[in-house]
Amino acid sequence: MRREEMWRLIEAAIETTNEETVTTKEYAGADVEHATGAVLFIHTVGVMPETIHALLREGKCMETALSYADVVVATESFVEERIPVVYLGQANEEAFYLLDNAREVIPIDLSKALLMDRLMRYKRVRHVKDVVVVTDDPHLNRMLERELFERFEDVSLYERTESFLEKHVARRPFLLVFSSALPRADGLELLLRAKQQSIVPFHSIMISMYNRERDHVLAIERGVDGIMTLPLKVEEFRAWVRQVEEVRL
């Protein structure tokens, strides 16, 4: 199911309202550790619009203490430098744009689906349990499969970009390992389309088949977490995997 179709189904089930309510339930550290990967942990400051409370009621977001939060959602100024702060405000409200810690200012009347889409960009991956490999190189495929099967709970293997985009449905944060050169669509296109279509956050490592500087620059600009060149060095690859698991998305 494509990203747009999924959000259209979610949006169709939304009953819109402009009421403002107050959130009271807060989840603790144990809840954070055992929650699904698709849940966003937020710390709210100020009176929240109904869209936020709807996301909390449906379990798409969880209210938690500041130290466990992926993102702070605020409707009033708040001093915080470590956790990303997103402000909800009116279109003509300029004060939030002047705050140094304002990672983003989102219209307070944004629809629930679009609001969730914007907030999920700040999701922090705590435990990556799934990995997806996309390469048509049989030797590389075998090597990656051998390395990753022992480390991750679920390993999916694809030879083509289209196969991955059409068949893979991510249910929790994952690591994407892909070749820069693929049949019909290169790895950079794969990365761009995966970021456009996935509603689940993911890390990515690109295996550069030709070691071209331009490919590396484009990959970095498109948000790749790590780049490796051939011949692949096993210890270096393991180090990259350990590194990206600790990166905040």
C-alpha cells in the first residue's frame, strides 16, 4: 500500500473537530521500551488542539516525560535544547519563528494525518530489529545475508528497487542496506522514493559500487546514514551498523 493511500484511509476515519482538550495520561520509561516502533513519543507543553488528542487516543502518539520524548510539541514558548521542539501556532503568529529552539512551526489547524506525518520525522529509533537488503550482486547479497541474519530478527532481500517498493511493508523502524547501482533504477532513486513512501522511519547504508564522489554527495544530501565502498570490509560494515542504530532520525 502506498504512503498516500494509507494516509487517505486514515483521514477518512477522522471525525474533525476544533475543540481543545487537556491531556492527562503520561507513559513512563517501561512503556517507551516496550511500545511498537511506529509509536511517536511526545512531551506536550501548553493546551493541545484536538488533533493531538485524537492521535493520543488512537495510540499513534504517547504522552511521556521529557527525557523519554522523541519530540516536544508546544503551543507556548519552552526552554529545551536537547530534544527537538515543534511549535503549533497560527499562520500569522511570528513569535515562534524567532525562538532559537524552534525546529519547526506547524499550523495548529493542520489535519491529523498531515500533522502525524510531520511529527514522525522526529521519531528516534531505539531498537532496530528489521533490515532490508536491496542488491542484485549475488556475492554481496550472500555476504550481507550472513552478517545480518544473526543481528536482526527479520531480514528481507530484494534484487530490484521496484520489488522492494511494491512488496515490502514496514511495520516498525528498519535498516535499509542497498547498492548504488541497481537494475532499472539506481540506489539514489531507491533512497529518495523510500523516504517519500515510507511512514515508518528507517536508517540507511549505501554500498557504493563504483566509488564515485558525485554519488556519495547525492546520497549524503538525500539523508543516507552511512556509505561504504567495494571491496566491503566486514569489520567496517559492522561498525557502521552499530553506529546508525544510535542515530536520531
